[in-house]
Amino acid sequence: PFVSPCRNACPAGVDVPGYVALAGQGEYEAAYRIIRRDNPFPSVCGRICTHPCQEACNRGDYDEPVAIRDIKRFISDKAFNSKIKQESAWGSNNKKVAIIGAGPSGLSCAYYLALSGYTVDVYDSAPVAGGTLALGIPKYRLPEDALARDIKVIEDAGVNIHLSTEIGRDITLDELREKNDAVYIATGTQFSRKAGVKGEELPGVIHGLDFLHEVNLGNAPSVGKKVIVIGGGNTAMDAARTAVRLGADEVTVLYRRREVDMPADR
């Protein structure tokens, strides 16, 4: 069957034409449910998704692509404000699953397992749930309340989230395997790419994700007055803008290619 270019470009395979059409008809609850069928983070993705669907939108061949991400944000806000009822879960199947990591992957897995009748416990070493969504993205781009309401829907489905719990310290992998029918490991890739240059580990040099993690945890390092940011991706842009917010007078971004080659969202 034919799949529209926008849906084909969506990494989650969300039915973009379906929810956009329903939103246009004022059927916001139905639109919201279509999104959540494949993506449990509509509030988040309505704000920070890189929206490849818009790049592929046929409308762009005529004038401009449909503002798909903004429509998703509008639908999720509408759902939150009108207190749309939680999706119904299947009856319990008496099976238990442990998930290591409360980031997007772990929480998505947990949500759909819970709806399918599993008892799900998620473990994360961080003091907050969300993984990189909570620790690697500045709050001016992704407000805490937007992330919190998507996570609350996941918890309301029956998911138990255990924070500040480190596997190997607070509980062992063997224990999880003994107590559960399956274990899903979703520890993520929260590591900055190293430049591989001399002096990279010197004092005053901090990698982008580490920097954003500390800021989001309330441990913002002193940045001084002049800051150099090496890189051209979204993390580099977030680090640069955060440095300005922390009081830096002069922030310079260094990138090895041209501006049009920068992978950051325009």
C-alpha cells in the first residue's frame, strides 16, 4: 500500500496524514490517540523533534511544508488541557519485565508493554526520568512540565519507575533476571563525541553533553566570560546558548565545514 512521504520519513512511523486531517476537523482526541499509538512522547516531539516528516512533505513542492511538528504540539497541549482519558490497558498477563534506563527507549518500551498487560519496572541511576530528554536538552527548549506530563501518562498506564537506582550497586542484573520474565536494557548513548585532539582533557575543557547534564541537574559550572564551542550540531548550539544564559559575554562556535553543512536544526 502507498505510504505518504511524511509518514515514510518519520522514524516512529506515526500516521502523520491521519492526525493532521483529524486536527483539521477539530477531532483532537482522536488525533492525539493516533500519535500515541506509535509515539508516547507527543508533548516532547511537538517541541524538539527534528521533523524529517516536514522535509519530506509534498506541500513543500508548491509553497511550504505543512507545519507538522507544530500541529503535534498543538494537539498534545489540547489533550493535556482537556484531560483526555488514559488509553485502556489489556488485562494482566501475569508476566513481569524489568527495564534498565528511563530514557525515551526504555519508557517507550515500558508504556507499550504496560498497555499489553505486563507488569513493568523501570530502573535509572539518575534522579530524574527522561534520560537525555531531561538531562541533555536545555529547559528553554524542552520545559520540564512538557516532559513530565508525557511521563505521567506512561506511569498512569501502570509503569513503575525507580530513580537513583544503579544496576550493579543497588540491584544486580542477576536479581532482575531472577525476578522477571524478561529484561530490556536501554542505557542509551549519553556520551559526547571526543575530538581526539591534544589537551582535550585539560581543566576548563568540558564536553557538550556533560556540560548540559550538569546544568540541568543544577550544578552549572563556571563558564567565565569567553567561551569557545567546537561543533555544529544541536548539542553545540544548546551548549552555546546555555553559556550565554550562564553569563558568558562572548561565545564563539567553531565548525570545520561551512554553515550549510552544520547538522544542527536551522
